[in-house]
Amino acid sequence: MKPTAWALCLVFVSGCAATLPPQTLPPTEAIPSLSGSYHVVRRGETLWRIARAYGLSVETLAAVNHLPNARRLAVGQRLFIPLPTESSRFLWPVRGTTTAASHAIAIRAPSGSLVRASRSGRVAVATQRLSGLGKTVLLDHLDGYYTIYGGLEQLFVSPGASVRQGLPVGSLGSRSLHFEVRYGVEPTSTLALLPKE
């Protein structure tokens, strides 16, 4: 029997706070464009690494951004990241400084960074308060796998919504993103399931 989303939350983290209605965006704030998002180049990054992390080819990323020389990137340069072709593999939800634990990872990225669906799925949970994680989204990938996006500043999705791989589920503030891949209630090695840097 398939576990319910809230039952999974109880297993994933120690205790869930009281259920609150999903967060809605104030009228002055719009959900980012659904055709893609932006990536700010950090020191040491190459176009190949960035493209691989987002499930794109180097040629596609260079063409979309009209880069005359794909080998020359400047720190702080903004690259447009189009939606990838959907696949069953997990992609990085956001790029930043990564710290790996036994099964989850923490990703520190600049405030305002978009957090994107690692794979296509259905929103099982979108809550403003989950014990230890704060604003959190739980995606059910409908094949036994779940992904958890905790520590969000803003939620862009509501329970029951279908989310395509690469679309934003929320954005970051001052906290690191807590990201996990689970198979049912069993932890996995999240880092091992993501494209290698």
C-alpha cells in the first residue's frame, strides 16, 4: 500500500508542525517565467558543468545565450537556462555550494535563487512550516521516488499540482536548500543520483 504524503513527512523528518493552508503569492509577485530561469556564473564553473547540471547540451546553452566563445564565462554573468527535455534522471534543483550528509544534501545559493523540480511529478505537500525545514515542498514522482525541497523562502506550487522537470517550485532566502531523494520511506544517496560535477 502506498504511504500517504503526510505519513511520509512523519518518517522523513522528526515531527510535522500543524498543517497550514498553502502559501499564495501576493498580487505584486509573479511566478517566474515557465520557459526557464537564470543561472549566475560562479568562480570555477564551466559551460559544460552548468549545462550538465541542468540536463542541457553545451551547444544548446551556448546558442540560447548567444555566446560567441563557449569557453569564456565571466564570474557574475547571467545565463538563461531553458527547460530541459524531460527525462527520468534527477537534475540539480539549484546550483550552489553543496554539503553532503549521509543521504540528503544542503545547497547554499544566493538569496532569490529559483529551486526547480529535479524530475517531473505531483506536489504531495507544500507547507509553510515543517519541523526543522520551514517552508517545504514534497514531490511524488509516481514511480516510488519522492524529492524533498526544504528551507524555501517562497512557495510557487500547491498540493495536487503537476510540475514538469525544470519548473520552479520555490525560491531561496538566507537558508540553504535541504534536498533529498527518497524511494518510498527509504533514504537514498541523493548526491549519487545527481549529475556529476
